[in-house]
Amino acid sequence: MTKRYAAGAGAFLIAAIVLFASIGAVSAAPGGTFHFGFKKSVKGALPSIREEGFQSLLQKQDAIFLGDTAKKELYLTFDNGYENGYTAGILDVLKEKQTPAIFFVTGHYIKDQPELVKRMAAEGHLIGNHSWSHPDMSTITSEQIANELARVKRGVTELTGQEEMNYLRPPRGIFSERVLTASREQGYISVFWSVAYKDWDTKAQRGWKHAYDSVMSQLHPGAVILLHTVSEDNAKALGKIIDDARVQGYTFKRLDQLAAKSY
């Protein structure tokens, strides 16, 4: 990777391995703990979580998997566990293309990259909660979950002055009913995704075309797109992804403009 951030980056990379092992298939641990997974969109067909065992749970907790599938709307979401040198360029592209996004940040990111966090807010993007220390929240108490989320919100408020933070991406894509309930009690909507690919491994980048093809092949109405800012491929492909999605008739919306959820 371009930069190393000791425990922060290392822990996030390990967590990412756990997360992306689950993109195509879900597993449930004892006690109803799930690793988020879904059936990918192929040739325009809608993705699905109907066979994964947690659809009713996400509905009950008002979590987000994808938006209104009757509308050609897309929602860009980025996970920021640590900085690898590409977020500024991503923000440049979003600014040039006038495209909104949400960035889910950790405590490490807040402490390490305060200026980038400030820039996200200043340029009109949403900032979401990715927890302070990126734990498996199913293994900690509800009180600890509340503390993890409060520290991130407080840190972002201190940097940007923004007091509102409504969206959470559960670390590692691991969740349970208790985790979702505890998060809702703190005022958060949990956000998952309906488009993703293995973009997190900084040692296995395959070029901008791979990133482009991986995203474009999965596009569908109401898509919630998960990208990691540590990926050089994502940074290089983002502009063309935005342009060509618009050619196909898609528009990009901020997550707080999502009016209807589909499951």
C-alpha cells in the first residue's frame, strides 16, 4: 500500500478480508449474527437478498440495501477506514462531475485525515459512521456500540460543525438484530449495498478497466454502490463510471434523497 498506518490500516485490511469474503454469500453464526451478502445483479437483473436469511430483519430495522428499483437512481457510498492517497482525487472527480456521495469514516480516519473530513462536508457530501475502532459489533455490548458511534459523531462535529449524522455502515458487514436495534436507538439507519466488488486489497489492483467493468456490469435502478477509497483502480475509474452511468440514463443522488427502499 502507498502508506502504512500501523494498527489502524492493518486492522482495517484484516476486517476488509472478512467483509469481502461475504459479498457473494451470507453466513449466519450462532445467535443470529450475519455477514452481509447478496446475489449480484447480472445483465440488468435486480440483486437479491431473498435467500440470505435476513431480509425480514433489514425491513424490520428500516436498513438500506437498495433504493427505489422503479427509478434509475444511484447512490455512491465510500468506506474510509484509512487513507491510501486517493481520496483527494476522488473528491476532485466528484466536484468536477457535481456528483454527491457519502463517506463512512472511522475514528482512525478522523484523527489521521481531518482536512479530508472537513473537505467532504464543505463540498456537500454526507459523512456516515463506520464506528470508532471498526469492531465486530456483534461481539460488544450495546453500551459499547453507543460509545463507538458517539465518538465518531463527536469527532466529525468538532471538525466540521455538523451535528447531524444519520447513517451507519456496520464494520465488516457483520450484524445481528441486537446490533441493528442498538444502532437505531442511537438514531442511525444501517446502510448495506447492492453493488460491490473486491476492491479493498491494495496489493491486488487490476487496473481502472477492471474497476469500471466490475461496477458497470452490476448497475441497476436504485443501486447502492460500495467502493473503498484505498483502491487506485476506483480512483482512476470513477469519472468514467459516472459519465457512462449518466449516458445510460442514471442520476446520482445523496443517500438522504432516497425516498423508498427495496428488499
